[in-house]
Amino acid sequence: MTLNATIAIVTLNRHAQVAETLAYLSAIDLSAVLEILIVDQTDLPIDLSGWQAKFPVPLRLVHLSVKGLCIARNQAYQHTEADVIIYLDDDVIPSFDLVVRHLLTYQEHPNAMAVAGHEELPASVASPMWKQIVRRSILTLLRPYLQHSQDYRAFLDVEGYPVALITKSGLFLCDFSRPYPCQVMTPRGCNMSFLRSALIAIQGFDEGHLGNVRREESDASLRLLKAFPDKEIWFNPQAKVVHLMSPSGGCRFASQRDWYVNLFMCEARFARRHLSSLGYKFFCIRFTILQIGQLIRYPELFKILLSP
């Protein structure tokens, strides 16, 4: 069966970035695209009147007065009839065959309900080299355990490394720049696609993930895998974007305290839903160690982790 797709871009206070992304999109292969949907939560919506002539497919705007990334993503799949929804961030450079690669993955893997795309970061926003070395060393140490684990070995690539794996203690082992296809537990929100029927089946993204949203795509993915144990999520390294990671706009908070409150709320919401009671305890210990400075600065953050 031939699939078609809607490209959905959710945006907030980033009209300049949307314009740049639209310029990149106008130059890629859109032959299988039903429409491009811009879901704008900015108070004054973006003006798309000058853009339609540059596209061979309809360019539609959905303007929302209520702000929320998950709300906006849900509006996207509810406003289209396409088979597949390709979600892109508003600050990416897509590869020419991005859409083809996403759709081809569903054909090559009939059990796939979602696809994770490849993410490349510019050198200006990539992690420092020492962090990359530490991360790689940790994965190398964990690799023998992961390869022999019945729970995890299906989610490793041909070299035995994970692209997107979530352990039972809530540890995320993710590297969306890997060069090999494999099954994953979650995509990354900047470049991902879902069958519309799959999103309908799980009632979309959890709108309880608020503000500077984290883990919402992982939450949706794990709910999918739990509801349909025989289904899969696949990573296609050829479905590429360069993620520019714009430092302004989007779902950010002016207050650093509010940012951390929201971070803790999103992380804890995900962990409570998807980890066992023991796994949640391990998550709290690890998260406390990683965020000890902020916990000392904002003691109220402890209440978020300890509340039922």
C-alpha cells in the first residue's frame, strides 16, 4: 500500500525560524506529501500568504490560543487525513529525501507504528568533546550487558549500540546520530513520524506534559509499545535533519526556577507512569545526584519527586 504523509511543524514565538524551515522544505521531495501543517501558538499567527506559491502541496495554518506542545501535536494529527504524520521542529534543515525515507521504513517494516529520524547537530551546539567521550565510554561499558539482556538486545544496532533505549531504571541511552538502522523505544521529537491510526489508538500525546515539555514523545512511544506488543518503532539513519537548536523562542520560561520546576514535573510524570516502584526509586536517586545543585537552590523540587 502506498502511504502519504502530512508534515507537521509546531511553533511558538519563532516566525523567523519557521520561515527558514519552510524555505528548506520547499526544496525537498514532497511527492508523497498530502499537506504541510503549521500549528502556531504565537499570539499573532504567522502570515503564510506569500509561501503557498513556493509549494506543490497545500500549506495550512492552525492557530491555537491555548499553548502547549502536546496540545499542538494532537491538533496536527486531528486536522489531517494523511496516513503518516511527520513531526519536525521549526528549526531544522531536512534532507532532500526525508519524507521518502520515513515512508519507506513503514513499507520495509510492516509492524512499524512510528519512525525515528536521524539528528545531526551543528558544531556550535553539539556537546563538548569530553562529554561525547564520556557518553561513548559508558555505552561501551554497558554494551556486553545490553547484548546479553533479553529486554534490551532487540534495540541494538549491528555494532551492539543503542540508538534509543530506556532502561528499567529510567536511564535514557540515546544517540540519534548513529549510522545503522535498528529498533528503538522512542524517537526524538525534532524528526519523528507516527501512523495516524497509532496516535488515534493511544489518544495522542499526553497533554499533562506542560511547559518546556520533556519525554512526551517517549511517553507516547512506550504507551504504543505497551498497547501493541507485536508492533515496533524503527530508526532510519537516512531520514536526516540538521537540528539548529535555536536558542530563543519556543516553550521556554523566563524564570530559571520555573524551568527546573517544569523539568522535574515532566521527568517525574514520565517515570511514575513507565517505571516500577523500584525503578522510580533508582530514578529519584540518579536524578537527585545529577540535579543536586538545583535541589539545594530550589528545595521545593524535592516535593515533586516525593509526591505520589
